[in-house]
Amino acid sequence: MSTAVAEVPVQSRIHYLNANYGIKSWLFTTDHKRIALLYLGSITLMFFIGGAMAVLMRLHLIEPAGALVQPETYNKLFTMHGVIMLFFFLVPSIPATLGNFLVPMMIGARDLAFPRLNLLSWYVYITGATFTLYALISGGVDTGWTFYTPLSSHYLTTHVIAAAMGIFINGFSSILTGLNFIVTIHKMRAPGMTWKRMPLFLWSMYATSIIFVLATPVIAIALFLVMLERVFHVGIFDPAIGGDPVLFQHLFWFYSHPAVYIMILPGMGVVSELVTCFSRKKPFGYIFIAYSSLAIAMISFFVWGHHMFVSGQSLYAGFIFSALSFAVAIPSAIKVFNWTATLYKGSISYQAPMLYALGFIGLFTMGGLTGLFLASLATDVHLHDTYFVIAHFHYIMVGGAVMAYLGGIHFWWPKITGRLYHDGWARFAALVIFVGFNLTFFPQYMLGYLGMPRRYAVYPAEFQVLNVMSSAGASILGVGYLIPFVYLLWSIRYGPVAGANPWGAKGLEWETPSPPPTDNFEEPPIVPEEPYGYAEPEHAHV
Amino acid sequence: MFIAAMFMAQWPQFRPADASTSADRVDHLYFFLTGITLFFTFLIFATIFYFMIKYRRRSEDERPPATEQSMGLEMTWIVIPSLICVGLFFWGTSLFFAEARPPQGAMEVFVVGKQWMWHLQHPEGPREINQLHIPVDVPVRLTMTSEDVIHDFFVPEFRVKMDVLPGRYTSEWFQATKPGTYHLFCAQYCGTLHSGMTGTIVVMSPTDYAQWLRDNATTESLLQTGQQLFARLGCDTCHLPDGTGTGPALQGRFGKQVTLRDGQNRVMDEAYIRQSILDPGFLPLPNYRPVMPTFRGQVSEEQILQLIAYIKSLGSGERTQAP
Amino acid sequence: MSESAAGTPLAVPPRESVHSASPALHHQFEDIEQQRDAGNFGMWVFLATEMLFFGGVFTGYIIYRSLYYSGFAAGSRGLEIDLGAAMMFVLLASSFTMAMAVHAAREGKHQPLIGFLTATIILGVAFLGMKFTEYFHKWQEHMVPGLNFHPALESLRGAPERTVEMFMCFYFFMTGLHALHMIIGIGLLTIMAILARRGKISRENYNRVEVSGLYWHFVDIIWIYLFPLLYLIGGRYK
């Protein structure tokens, strides 16, 4: 419910969307909110490109001998699907859209610490995306998103350098965004906003930013070395001069494992906000949820070898990585239990954002627990590089991160656009996505256990039934993702005007009109003594 | 419900065959993990459903009071999952380590993977492509290398998998328990025909296997091929059996420790022999001049394996390299 | 900040009119100190990323060096240590002049600022000149992997050729990456010098010089690691 204050009609109020007009005012903006929208547009485009590839792949896999494309093309499809979805959609998704929009507002600041750097981040992202799309259009890359050497450095003739360059450049976008967030959160909190008064979303953005800043440079180096090896035909991963291809794997996974936590931590932050708002309760175990974000960020740097249990690395390395991989599951479990406990004796409503959040909790639990199968050395030997792994990470990334992203977009949509979308359609879409998702990926657990390897364009006939089930689910999921696109866009023009706080949520971003003014706050925001004061009586504020 | 029904229909195919000595044990852990996963997922889903219904918002101005934070509850749900994880870790690790080393006297098969096929060589001589015939109830140890990119030798029904690397040897072992034909898959993406790099493992009764060996007998065994190669490449001109040659004698040296000129200690295992053939300059010995030429470019990976088989047959010291 | 009774949110003191402070203050900051603080902190975070960036190659170097010591030692002996040491001293001197430049900026002294910045730039360019001379010599000796690696037998010093090639890969990559960072640094300092000449650097916004200085010192420290790792192994002074 919006606060009982007469709202100035959107049309006559100046806010960040109508403060200036014209393409230059957008392309040269330093307003974090506009930059967030620039990102929103770009990553949505990348999502649909990556999604189109997924659709083609699942259509192809209806037949054991392949229904649609040649193996060479299939290899390019899964490579580009992975590269685009991971680097150009998931990694920036919540941080660059919701993070950029909300971090300054949630701490009561006017903008991020380095607004021009923020704009540069977006341009760097676009440059990286251009290189990658060039690689796609000019024939594709078929290295797999993991670029293992010596396949990628010596044996493939596709546009490896263009794609690697795209990812390399995009890494700098991440680094700069992370740097901006860290400095902003450290140095620009409003007076009275101590660390323990920050919303949990900020804790998870902070933890994510630490990973951005420390892990991304390593993949930059790893890919750069591969590019050099391709150009000069000699390099440090080349067995012909004594190089070790497994070293590439170490450098690659040193980033790529923390990277998956980059993808999930912001989602967890969003879920914390959604669960509290839609049950009108402060989070159970606030400090535990906050610290678990940091714990996940820290431990995530030490588990990369669990991708390499059968790579030929030593058994003792496997021992350590397995132990730490089990350890990193615990902070995530802490969050799940605390979110569930937050619902206890709450006042729960089921608008679309809440449905997404609850879906996240359930699907993330399953996805996370299937990670234990892979952390355990003995079972990982069987399951590594099979469809089980694909099911596991899609449960977390799609059932988890994408659902959290959609939940967050729906939750903050009124704040961002000043409009409300049609909640009935939104709930319907959430349901379609949930059903389609499970039908797509649950059978893949079984396929993996039965032995179907990943990255196979053709497969033995006995796996067909499960593959057809999965493809059926994928078509439902695809439709499910299109629906929000339609009603959200529609709402921008035709949706009812939203007030400052349509959900009755707590948080500084809700203390300002929707859409916010360019400098975020018309009046200096009042920092509450405790965050999430849902149990306290409402106080009027202008 | 639909999914559950499909399960039931698929029941016989719900598990891959457990056709090796380790399959059952891996499956036990797998099903225990499945149980844990389903239990906790169901627990969370059910709790959420229950709370969603019981605490649904009944009026717009409901303001639920804050619930007491509970350190006890936090500790419970930290400690219990941690204990479960510790238990699972030890189970998985001990199983892994127990399966890591092959039993003594395992049948040696050499594997060379290349884009996009498997070359396998039996010690008795027969060579196979994309297929491996083995006797049941006999431990088989594969020593593997790749000629080009990284591959992976995966037999789902045996629950074994290991990457196959260029420039190095990796190994895995298994002991088949049921005669039959089982899938072999390449499980490390290796280029265009990665999904075509498949094959079969044919497990036969001992008599059938013996028959198969007879039917596929070659004029020479693996180590005889190696011996001939050893002579043809001129290795025997320096590596005289009595130790008086330019190079050290190789009799009885396999598996023994070697001390290099700079004091480093190595073991003469498969990797050591391969390095000596391709990069002798890396391994200068204290009492010999470093004059051995390199054979890089003159021998294929398969030929190196043949030479290794021959040198092994000259008598071994201790065990071969750990996998 | 006054604490009110429990349950009442803290009141934020009204923000001063931000632009009455100084034209150097950016709008997102409350005061110049916060801006300076944020700028410095931001540069430190960036340097942390740079450490990880170089860290990847250093890790590879350390691993291969332990595997192929003889080749790495041979490669190292082939480097020109006199030139390397001279480069080291040039960089240390440039860090000194850089520190003096920051000091001058903090004090608001224009001429010394411009002078010290120019000196730093000149020393940096001298470093790059020496580096590229060394590269040119290596090219003449046919020691550039991938392009013309046909080393003379003596330069291998008995080590297997491919491990010397591996060393040279690392040599070129590590020093090349460092040189790239030097070029960026020189560009940055040139911009600082131009701004200083135009009188755009005052006591209030001197921070940009300080932040550039941090970057410059970091690039210097990288060389302090590179020099012994690349030039001083190999027992040339046994």
C-alpha cells in the first residue's frame, strides 16, 4: 500500500527519466539510474540471443541423431549459449541493473562514487559484447565456454580470438562496476547508516563486488595467454614446449568458480529483500545472512579444483578442494533456513515478486544440494561432464539467479518506471516459468546419472525419452520468458501510476517518489535505527 | 506427478548397469545423496507451503510482531548440516582413495586418444579401435595419453572416468563384474566429432576372452613390437644390458628410483621413460654423458607405449606410477 | 550524530549546499575529504585487481621455473643484466620524482609540480627506451618465441631448447605487460602535467596527482619483482 500522502502526478514532476531528453542525454549520462537502464536493455537483448540458442539446442536434441543442425554448428551453439548467458547476461544481470540503480539509493547517496567510471563500464560491456557478437555472426566459436587448451589454442580454426577478446574486455566492465560499488559502500553511506543497518541486498552486492575485483583479472590473463598462443603459435600451455594444459584449467577456474558466486549472491540479496517485504517481517538472523554472503565470497576462492577432480591433478589436491567445496555449502544453507524462518508468523502476500522469491528458495535448495554430489570425489568421477552437471548449474543459475532477477525486476519496476504492471499476468508467467523450468532440467539429472555426456550433438537412442521431456519443458520455459517482456513493456505506457511505495516496503529507496528525481532524494533520507522496521508503527514522512 | 509417472515407466533404465566392482559403492553414496537432497528440498518446500498458507495476509494493515532471533536455532542449522557434510566428505573421499589405486597384477591396456577415436592396445598384441574386449572379474588398468587435445575415457556403467592428456600419462582402472556390452564415451569436449568419439567395452567370460585373443592374435605381442622398435631405433646400441654402454642398462630398473645429476630423485615410471625418449636433456644422470638424442617427431605415442611395455618387461623394481 | 530514544530513527543533519564548497567537488560527494578518500580508496582497490592480474602470470612463471630450472636459468643468463639494473634505478628515481610531484601538488606549488612530473615522464620514457633496446637485441639474437626463435647453441647453455623458449615466452609477456602499464602511466602523467600547466591542479583537487602517483609506484613495484625473478636467477654470480 502506498503511504497516505497525495502523490504529485508523474507527468508534471521532474524525475530522472524526463529530466532531459534526447539520445545524447542517455549515451552520455552519468546518472546511475539511467546507466542501469542502458544495461537493462543490453542484457535483455543478450538474454534473448542466448536463449534463442538454447531453444535451437533443445530442438536439435529431440532426435538421438540430431534433428536440426550439424555437430559443428551444435558445438558453436552450446559455446555461444554459455559465453553469452554467463558473461553477458548473468554476471552483469543483477549488479549492473538493480545494483547500479539501487546501491546509491539504499545507502542514501546521490550517485555512485565514480559516475563517469560507471558509464565507462557500460561502454566497455558494449565493446565486449560487440566482439562476441561479431564472433557469432562471422561463423561462431566452438571451443566450449571453458576454452580448454590445447583445443582452443592450437586446434580450432574458428573465431576464438574475437570471442576471447569479447570476454576479456567485458571483464573490465565487471571490475570497474565492482570497484565502484566497494568504494561507494565504504565511503558514501548516509550518516547513521552503519554496516549493520544496511539492507541485505547491499551486503550481497558488496560480497559480489569483492569477487568481481579479485577474480576477474585472472580470467583476463588466462584468456589473454590463450590469444597470444594462437597468434604466435607457441605459449605457456603448449605441451610441445613443455607447457601444461592443466595450468590453463587452474587459471580459468580460479575465476570461473567465484564467478558463479557472482551470479548467485546478488540473487540471494534480492530474495532477502523480497521475503522480508512480502512477509512484512525483518529477516530472521540478519547478521547471519549478512556474514554468510562474505563467507561465501571468501571460501569461493578456494574451491576451483572441484571442476578438475579428473583432470589429472593430484589426489591430495582433490582432497582439499572437496573438503572446502562442502564447506562453501554451509553459508548458503544458513541463508535458506533463515529465509524460511522469516516467513514464520509473518503476513504473507503472493504477488509475483514473492512467487519468484519462493521459487528461488526451493529450486536453489535442490540445485545447491546437487552440488554436494559434485563436491564428493567418488560421485563426481561418475557425474563430471555429464548432464547431471548441466542440471545442477541450471537449477542454480536459472531456477535461482534468473528467478531472483525477475523477482527483483518486478519488485523494483514501480520504482524504476513509476508504473505498475498487471500482477495477474505476472503470477501466471511465474508459474509457467516454474513448471517449464522443472520439466526442462529435472530429467537432465537422470540423463547425467545414466551417463549421457555434456556437449553431445548426437546421443545413444536409450536417452531419447528424457531428452524429449527436457525439450518439451524448454519450449514452455521459452514462452514463459516472453510473457513478462510483453506486459512489462506494456505497463510503461499503460500501467497505472505507482506511488512511492506500492508494496509497503522498508528501505531508503522507497522513501522517494517513483520514478526518483535525478539526485535520488528530494529531502535528505532519514536512516532508521534498525533496518526492516516492519513491526514498528508507520511514521509519516514527506 | 507427470514426472513421477515417467520415472516409473522408466524404472529398469533408472540406473545404469552396475557392471564393475566400484559401481555398487558409488551408487550407495549417490542414492544417499539423493535421499538427502530430496529430504531437505521437500522439507523446505513443505515448510514454505505451510507457512504460506498459515500466515497468509488476512488484512492490509496486519503488522506482525518481530520474532525473537534465536541463536539456538541458528547453531542447530549450522551444526547439523556441517556434520552431514563432514560425513559425506569422508565417505566420498575414502571411497575415492580406495578406488584410486589398481590392485597388483592388473591387466595393462594402453590407450591413445586422438580426434576422434580411441586406439587401444592389449599386451598380447591385438589392437582395437573404439572397442575394448576384456575378461570379466579381472582388474584392468588403462594407461592413457592423447595425441592432440584433452579427451576423457568415460565408462558410465563402470562409474569410471579420467581425462586423457597430451604430453602426459593418466590412468584409471576397473574390474568388470558382468559380461555384456557397455558404453564408452569421450567426456571432455574435443572438437567437432566429440559426440562421435564413442565406443564399446565388451566384457567376456574368461573362455570367450581367450578365444577372442586367439581369433585376433597378432604375429607379435606388444612387448615384442616394443623390442623390435628398441632395436630398430638403435636404443640397444647404447643401452647395453651389462651396463658398459654409453647409456645405462635398463634391466630391472622399471619402478626403481633414479637420482639425477642435480640431486633430484625420480622414479622410473611410464612418464619418466616417455620424457627420456622425447627430452633426454631434462634428465642428466650423474655417471653418464648427456649425449642421448631426442626422438621427438620420430616416434608416435603408440610407439612410445610399445617401448615402455618392452622396458617394463625387462624386470621391474617396485610398483608402477600411482594413477 | 545525536542518538535519539530507542525506536526513533536518527535524524540526518541537513546537507550543506554542496556547491558552495568548491568547484572541484563532484556532486555525488558531501565534501572534499570524502571525495579524496573515495578516490584514494578506489585506486587501492584497482591496484588490488592489478595484483591479481599480474599474479596469474607470476604463478605460471613460478610453476614452470620449478619444473624447468635449467632452461630458465639459461634464459636468464642471456638477459642483459646491466640494462636491467639501469632500468631498475631509473624506475626507482622516477618513483622519487613522482613522490616529490605529489608533495608539490599537495602544497600547491605549480612549478615544482610540473617539473617533477616532467622528470618522472622523462625517466619513464628512458625506461621504455632501454626496454625496447633489449627487445631489439633479443630479436637480433633470434630469441623471440613464435617469431624467430632459433637460438645459438651457446645461449642454450646445455638446457633443452624448448624450456629456454618457455622462459622467453614468460620474459616477453611479463615485461611486455609491464611496459604496457608503463605506457598507460606515462599517458596519465602527461595528462596531469598538461592540467598542471593549465593551472587546473590546486590544493583542493591535488588528489588526482596522488592517485596517479599510487599507480606509478605500483608499476615500479612490479618491476622490483620482475627484475630479480627474470634477471637474477641462473647463478650468474656463483
